[in-house]
Amino acid sequence: MFFLLSKILDFLIAPITWIVVVLAIALFTKNILRKRKTLIISFVSLLIFSNPLIFSICNNLIPSCDRVVSDNKKEHFHAAILLGGMISYDESKDRILFNSNINRLTQTVELYKKGIVKKIFITGGSGSILYPKKREASLLKKYMITYFNLPEKDILIENKSNNTHENALFSKKILDSLGWKNHRLLIITSPLHQYRGQACFAKQGYKTYIYSQKSQKNSLEKVLPKNLFLPQAEILLEWNNFLHELIGVITYKIAGYI
């Protein structure tokens, strides 16, 4: 039920959804004053939610993480905990499709190949309402073995969880049985999701590290004129992710998950 509600909420909170709703009102209303107001609201909303600077400022509302490490060969970890949420299933071709979170996968493989992590632990069940039996962790393990030639013995999975709380809760049982509680474990997930991911594992008694690929170049790009004044379509999608995560953090705190 919680999983289904989260999918519905993602649609309802999307800025583009409300912009379309307001435009629809402007299109069908016969009241000239209301039509003018709704057109102005939709135009201003589109400018605000496509502005990189405004998004960057709001992005800071997500709390920062503890124990953040970057790509450093001097750092070594027993395992990388890879959080799911990066694929969908194509039934017609019986294959997986990656979304914008694919960096979670490539970063994990890169760290393993460099010897920074010894093991890979994938956590994630089905992220699809239509295909509940297509479990992400299982599919990703097979993908890593087939296309990245990673040894099966170094990839462990938890494939029943449907959200971040369950990622940590169900993983704890497996990690405890492996005796990994006192090992150095590195969580790999998307930047916006890092705080909630780490906090959920901390609630289960696991003090983990967070992997970050942020660079000075990315920080400098934020103040370029194009990011200060020009609207960017991809920022609308980023708002979807941000609002989803912000509501997720608030909800998890109320529920006592973090």
C-alpha cells in the first residue's frame, strides 16, 4: 500500500503536473480575468521550476551526510551497498532499461574494478507495479556478471525490499548473518538520496560511509550565466526527484524510520 501511494504521490507533486493543470484551466475557462491569471501563474511557475539557481538553493534543504568519501585509492571498504531504483522492465524484449540513476551501477563497478571495494551488496525488490516478480537486485546481479564479467561470489543481494526503509531493514538480517556489522561499508546511491539512505541504515545500527563524486567543476558551473538566467528543461525532472526526496525525508522522520 505504501509503495502504491508513493507512486501516486510522485505524479501529484510533480511541478509539470500542476503547470499542465493550470494551463488546462486557462484553456477551458470562459472567464477572461481567470484566464489571464492562470496563464501568468503557469508562465511564472515554468520559469521558476526550470531555473537551475533556484533549484540549487532549494536543494540545500536536504540534510547533509556523515562520513562522506570520494574516489580515493587510499580508501578501502569491505563492500559497496548498492541501493536500487535505477531500472524498469521491458516485457516485449525481456530486458531491463536504465533510468537517470544508472551512475549508481557504473560507480559501483568502477570502485570494484579499482579494488576500493571487495564485495558488492545489492538491495532492491521490484520497483514496478506491473512486474512484481522482476526483482531489481536479482536482475542487476545477472547484468553485472554477464556484461561486466564480475565474479558471482563477490555479489550478494537482498531482493524483497520496495523502499529505502525496507532496503535497510531487510539488508540488516543478511548483513548480520554475514558478520559485516563492524566492517567498513560504503553506500552508493544518487546524491539527493544519500542522506535518507545512510540514515535508514544508521537506524538499523550500521554506521556506513557515503560515496560522492562531487567536484569543484560542478560547483563552478552553478554560477555560469546560463545557470543563473536561462531556463533548462531537465531541471523540471530534477524538481520531481527533489520533492520526492524531501517528502520522503519528512515522512521517514515522522514514521521513525530515520
